[in-house]
Amino acid sequence: MNSIQEVIKITSEDKVLLRTNIGFDAFIWELLLPLKIGATLVLPARNNDLDTAHIENSIAEYGVTVLQLTPTLLRIYVHERDARSLNKL
């Protein structure tokens, strides 16, 4: 967990949007690392894996500063949404 923290650089000031499915191994560190650091963990109201509007709204509404997206979802997001919403991340 410490080695991931060194790479990702999450701090207690961050707000992390947890959107990884529990079936993926990355879910564990995406859940536990923010809690270990004292960051805020933002939980989506529902499972909207490919709903870019929901992701964009969560970033704005909760002040999300850390977001993990797959390369495919990032391409979809940039195509469908205003990529400037990612500037705060």
C-alpha cells in the first residue's frame, strides 16, 4: 500500500471517487488507500460504469480531486464531456 501511495501521491486533502468494480484487484487499494491517508472517499449513488455525465456531475458536486479511469473510459469521457472538468484532478 505504501508503494502505491508513493506513486499516486494521495493526501488527506484529496477527494477520491471510488468507481472501480469490487471484482477488480484495484478496488482494494482504491478503497483502502484513501481511508489510510485520511482522504475523503466519494461513493457513487449507483453503479454507472460508463455514465460519463454521472462522473462529471460527481467531480463537480463533490470536488473530486482523484479519479481512476481505464484508457477506454477516459477516451469516451473526453469525447462526450468537457475535458476541462478533469483539470482539477
